[in-house]
Amino acid sequence: MKREALGRGLGELLDEVSIAYENENSEYVETVDEIDTKKIDPNPNQPRLNFDKASIYELSLSIKEHGLLQPIVVIRDENRYTLVSGERRLRATKQINHKTIKSIILNIDRNKISELALIENIQREDLSIVELALSYEKLIKQHNITHEQLSHKLSKSRSAITNTLRVLLLSDYVKQKLQSNHISFGHAKMLVVLDERQQQIATDSMVSQKLNIAQSQKLIQQIKEKKEPTANKQSNKWDFDENKLKKIIFILKNKNLKTTLNKKGLHINISSDEDIEKLNMLFV
């Protein structure tokens, strides 16, 4: 079944929702009401992974003194509600023990929740690079669109989209260091050419020695050259790590790229521009 592409005018829709409590005439707004915070479930498609406790505490103090200036957005789910946007506001409200919170209740299909939340966060929140990459990946998979199409929807360059998505190829160890700001995106994206163990070695060296980009590039090249396999002139058999090869094939198949492995090598079937984009993300 073909997935629906991203809708037109998402930015305009979100702007309309944000002011709906003032005019209450949006076709997407059912009503604006005070809702019991205990009846609001978190958004399962929330792209943000980490919430700064100090920032939420400061927001809670502001809400306590001035009230909630911007309602959260929810969708009705029988006798409960699912959060669409405004998780920081909801958390801050709960922190000061307010029993209810002003909410815009949307009259919109549930399948739009993921789209609304992802777009709203990508455009309006300061997501980490890892959270941003996960958001891009969800949009691409859910709406069956290319990097080029997503770049037009978000007004970003295709190369920026592709480079961001490359973060997902990094090991969990590197992504954690990136999330905690121990290394920069510029440092992290160079590590995709290394295997998981090499990535950790390089990352630890970058952090402990406080290497700049140029120094990190030199380090990565040294690690690659050190692990370069020695050619066996007496044999036509491959000199490879079988587990690593299986991992590569698994990644390719997971990206819906057809592969064939035989005595001559690993063959990848390229049938579209999107396949080229996938390879570019994996191997560039």
C-alpha cells in the first residue's frame, strides 16, 4: 500500500492551531478546554529524547507566576487525550501540581499526529542532531519520500538532510557522546567510515585529547590504514571479517537494497535515484 506523502501547508496549519484558542474558528480545532492532566497520554511519536530538567523547572516557575500563555495541543481518544505538542508545558504544569491545563483539542485524523509532532519539533524546537536524524528517518519511512522531497518540505538542502541522517549509522557509544556534547557533529560524521570498535577508540581519543577537526581527520585515517587488510597474492579468496560482511548485507537489505553475494563479490542492485541516495548515506 502506497503511503500518503506529506501534506501541503503544514507550517500554516500549525500557526493556525497555535492561535485557535483566541478565535476558535479553525476547521481543525474541535474546542479549547481545561483538561485533567492525568487524562493526557504522552505522544508515542515524540522525537525529543531528552528534556532539560532545569529548563522545565524555570518554565514551571513562569507558569506559576504568569499562567500558561500557550495551550498544549491534544487529540481526543474516547475518554482520554493524546498529546500532539507541548510536552515541556505539560511537564512543567504537572511539576507545580496544577490539576488541569488549557488545551487545544484537534478535530483531525489520528494518522496526522506523527506528522504534526515531527514537523512541529523539527521546525520549532532545538532538537539534538540525533533526535533530528530520527525525525527525518520517520518522515521518510512513513510518507515514502526521498531526501530531495523532504528537503523541499523542510526548506533545507538535500545534502543537509543526507548528512544529518548519516548520524544514525554511528554506534550507540558515539551517539551518546554526541548527545552529551562531548563531541561535535563535525567530529561525529567523520566516524561513519570506521567499524564500531574503531569508532569508540577514535571518539575516546577526540575527547581525551580535545582534537580539532583536522586532527581528528588525521587520526581516523591512521586508524583506517592500520586496519587495512594485507593482500594475499597466492589466493583468490577474500580476506574479510565474515560478521562484518553479514552486518553490511543486513543494513543494505534493511534499506530495501537488493544484494547478491557470490565468488566475484558483493553485488548491489541499483534501480532508482533513491537507491543512489541510500548508498550515498551509507558509504560516503
